[in-house]
Amino acid sequence: MNITLSTLNKRKAEGQKFSCLTAYDSTFANIVSSAGVEVILVGDSLGMVLQGKDSTVPVTMEEMIYHTTCVSRGNQGSLIMADMPFMSCATEEQTFENAAKLMRAGGHLVKVEGGSWFTGTISKLTERGIPVCVHLGLTPQSVNKFGGYKVQGRDDASRAALLQDSIDAEKAGAAILLYECIPSELMEEVMSNVSIPVIGIGAGPASDAQVLVLHDMLGATPGKVAKFVHNFMPDGDGTIQGAVAAYHQAVKDGNFPKPEHGFA
């Protein structure tokens, strides 16, 4: 059965968790989708884990189209969410054109980084048949503005702003919210104020779903790993397929993330 936005909304209504993982090529898209993972994120994180760059900023639209096409070919029924890369949404016209390219490449919805200021464009994308996931909290394309990869929403003003962002995004027609690196308590507040599915990463256990970068989940990332990452290779049968299945089941059962993976 192909996973659709209706599937995710039904999961949420029934109180069932769902999982999301990144994939960037046909082979891993096949492995991830065959394990039952509901959402594949073709992330601009490919700039770091595939290309060896120090951020997502250098990733181009052409690269995102290429990798979305590859993932689409190997997909076995997961919902494909494709990132709009840095400065691909500089104008409304540019946003529409680039989002259409990702949908033609095999994406089922696009992910954008932007708060309440972006709601007009979210509405217009939705009106044109392009579902949108809005990425909030730590938005990696703004790493230079943030001065690094820092937890967001730790003071009253930023907490209020992030909560309002979520409310405004839903009103504008966003299909999904994705929150990265916010305090677990703030995620709980978000969940009580929106009705659309919410995916978290480094945002505590309250969200409807979790996402990790595939390479992080497999323990293949060199150097220090983020606090919210868990290596699932020892939790499976020793194979990549087993690790992905273990991740999917841990999210579904509510066993991942644990409190130690979140932020105060």
C-alpha cells in the first residue's frame, strides 16, 4: 500500500506513531521503504553526508532533482518528501518553479524552511496542488545566521515565536510540520496547538513521528554525533536492513527517542 498524506493523518488520528528517514539513492530508498518507513526525506543533508561539505547551504536545485529522481526509482510505497535547497524560494515565482521540478522528479511533497513570514507562499503552493512540510526550529540553511547548530526556543520570546509559526503554518495549509532541535517541553506545547502531523528530530518524544539522517542511524557518521542520534546497527540483526527495521519499530513503539535524546 502506498503511503499518502491521508495515511499519515489517519495514523495521527488513531494515535499511531510513524517514522521518517533520509535516503538519497535508489538502493537505500528500496531498503528504507521495504522496511515500512512511511516517509523518505530526500534531504539537503546530502551536502554533508554524501558530498563532505560543512553545511547544507552549497546544495543546488539540480542536485536535489537528481537525488529525488534516484529515490523515486527505488521507492516501494513510502511518501517522498523533497527538500527545497538554499535560496530556491527567494521569490514566489522561483518557489513555484522549483517545487514543480521536485514534484516532477518524483516527490510527493516539498519541505521548506520558513516561519510565519512564509505563510503566503505556503498557501499558494497548496492551492496549486503542491503539499508542503514546514521545517521550523533549527533550520540548517540558516546556520550562518544562528552562528552554528544551536537549540532553538530556549527563551520566552523565541518559544512564543516558534509556537506561533506552527499555528500560522497550519492555517496557511501546511500538510506537515518538522521541528528540529527544540526543547522537549516546547514540542509538547506545539502538539497541543496543531492538528496536522508533526515530525521531530532532537525535539523529544511528543511528536507524531521522528526523522534521522540515514547515515547517523547506521552509525556511519565520523566524529562526534549529535545528542539526538542513536546507532541502530546493534539493535537489528547485523544488517542495514535490520537496523532500518529496528529504527522503524522503535519509533512506532515509542521507544525512540528516549528522554536523554532531547533538550531541556
